Amino acid sequence: MKLVMLAYLEGDEKCVERLLADLDVGTFSRLGIEGHGPAGSDGWYGSGAPFRSGMILVFTEAEKAEAILSGVQACSGVQDPKHPIRAFQLGVEDVAACGCQRPAPTTER
């Protein structure tokens, strides 16, 4: 299992929603975030004025995670080319939920 995190400016939210719909990703979590960059420069961290941003978290299988990353890479026409839509893929080692049995460990390729 993989976790894909998408970070984007608020103005690109419709583009991200369309991408996920096109890839048949119907289950995700969305957060409003405040991105920061150093004063006078671009970036997500630092002491400059905040950027109104969003983040989406998707837990999915490896093949779907790769499709999301490829889809993000193909995106164009973002609100600010200095702040592109970004996608990060992380491996999920194990999962547990209250009231459920833990699934048997799987081998990732």
C-alpha cells in the first residue's frame, strides 16, 4: 500500500479534483493548509507571506499511486508555474484500525 500526498495552490483545486476523478480515485482526505516561503523567494517553508494551499492524502495500491504521480506530472496550466502541483509517494508499512483484524503483511515489489 502507498500514501500519495498532493500539495497545490488553492486556485488549482479544481484541476486536482478533475485529475483524481479521471483516475477513478474516489476515496481521499482533503486538508486546507498554509504554505510558506522565505521572504522574497518561492517555496513552501519559511518566513514569507503564506500561500493558500491544499493537500490531499490518498491511500492506494502501488499501481494507482504511480498513475497519480504520472497524472500530476502531465498537468499543465496551473495557477502559478512557480508553485506547481506536487505529488509525493510514500510506502505504508502496516495498517491497523479499531475493531478490525490487522491484514496479513504483504510483499511490495
